[in-house]
Amino acid sequence: MIRNSDTCRSNCPINFVLETFGDRWTLLIVRDLMFKGKQTYGDFLESEEQISTNILADRLRRLEAHDIVQKTVAKDNRSKFLYRFTDKGKDLIPIMLEVTAWSARHDSLSNVPTTFLSDYKNGREQMIAAVRANLD
Amino acid sequence: MIRNSDTCRSNCPINFVLETFGDRWTLLIVRDLMFKGKQTYGDFLESEEQISTNILADRLRRLEAHDIVQKTVAKDNRSKFLYRFTDKGKDLIPIMLEVTAWSARHDSLSNVPTTFLSDYKNGREQMIAAVRANLD
DNA sequence: TCAAATAATTGCATTTTGCAAGTACTTTTT
DNA sequence: AAAAAGTACTTGCAAAATGCAATTATTTGA
């Protein structure tokens, strides 16, 4: 995917993220991949937000085009594909944790472990490293 | 705006953020308010991404409904309104800086000051405080 | 060979977006 | 006092994206 003025509305860093993640579904796939150990099309379909099959296929295609995920054939089953983060994708960890922290602070109904906020405040870098270690 | 299962697809913290910011425009308004000193409808319209008037009106309405911004009448002109962050809105600063950092790392065309990444790495809390001080 | 598993694509109705034009109220100018 | 300009929208309509259900294609396992 070429990055130029044809594909982006501006060269603003906030806008750059929106060009890839500015919709209601893409970040849920990132979440599943990052925190829930999901890796396949079927895995993503099972999430409680109920993404539909055409949207899922489209978003996975876009994530691959933007070099956030890499698609590979599963070793055990050639009709199954595994989606994994690229380094660029793994580097979204700090954003995702910050988003989680914001919801933890401002939405009492959000399902966040009770210790999350203090753990995050006291050991942000360790938490980032732990999530990363889990992905590698 | 009531927060319950009618208005949210799930109680996931990532999804909670998407319910408010999961589109291509809302975060640009947040950016303008947070980093560019913009405060009025006309200000937001001028941004280079060229939001259209109906979308802008809709997004400002939603941001207000979600208690991210507060709308007040301007002192100097009663046909002019000022949009300002609530505390919940100001608390988006860490997310916005993390998003900026990600684009700085992964998009060479993003307009980010050359010193941003080292400043951010060395003094994250100070940078957050500086942006916040600028808003108050 | 046939059923199951996996990953999609297709068609169509609904919703959202984008664009241009128009409206309403306030302030400034004459 | 009337006209023009400033500010913040709303409206109507075409185009694009989304959501849903059904169907297709390929590989695997019995």
C-alpha cells in the first residue's frame, strides 16, 4: 500500500491512524489478535460484537494492505489461514493499553481487571513488554 | 447519554472507545481542539481534511452527548458557540500523544516535529502535563 | 466419495456519508 | 433603520458503506 496524497487526506499523524483504523470494526480485530489469542477468520467471527463476514474479510484485507498483519497458511490445515501482527502491528500495544485505561477511568461498565489501572500506572513499560512477549 | 447494552455492542473497553470515536472524523475534531487551539464550528470547518457541514454538526452533537466536549455561547458574540473539553475529553491527551508517536514511527510523511519522539520517550508525563496546561 | 470445516463472495435492503444549496439568528456597516 | 456580513447550522439528494442471508470454493477427515 503506497502512502501518498492520493491515499491520505493530509499528512497529520492523527489522520494517518484514522486512514487505517477509522471505522467501528478494525480495532476490534486488533484487540482480538493482541489480547485474546485469536488468529483465524473463524476466531474473529466469534467475538461478541458480531462482525459480519463481508466486513471481516474486507478489514483483514485492509490490515494486510497496511502492513499491520501478515496472512500465512496454517501448518496443520491448508484451508486455514493465520493472521499475525507485523512489527508495525505489535507497536500498537501502547495505544491499545492507553485506550483501555481511558475506558477503565470513564466507563464503569467496561470489563477491565480491577488491578489494571494501578498496574498500568506503576509499571507501564513492563505491561507493554508483557503483552509483547505474549505475541512473540 | 445513557451507557447501557442498548447503546453499546459490548462492555469491552476497546469497543467503548469505538462507540464514540469509531469513524473517520471525530478524532480530527479532538485533535483540533487539543493541539490547534480551535474552538468554534467555523474553526473546525477550516481544517485541511475538509469535513462537511452536516458531518461536523453531527459529530459535535455526539461529542457533546458523550460528555467529551461542552458547548457554550461566546461572550463576545451570541451567535457564536465555543466548544471546550470536559475533564473526560482532556483525559484523551495520553491516547492522542501515543497515536502521534505511532505515526511518527511508522509514517515518514507524517508531520511530526523532529524532536517529538525523543521528547516523548524522555518526558512523557511532562508532555502530557504541558498539553493539559495549554487547555486550562 | 461424501460430509464437515474454513474462508470467503454475492445480492440486496438499509444506513451513513458527501456535496451543494438554503435557512436562521446575530452583529456590523451604511 | 435597512442592508450586508458573520456564524452555525439544516435539508435534499446521490453515492458509498454497512448489515444480513444465502451461496460458493477449497481442503480435510471419515
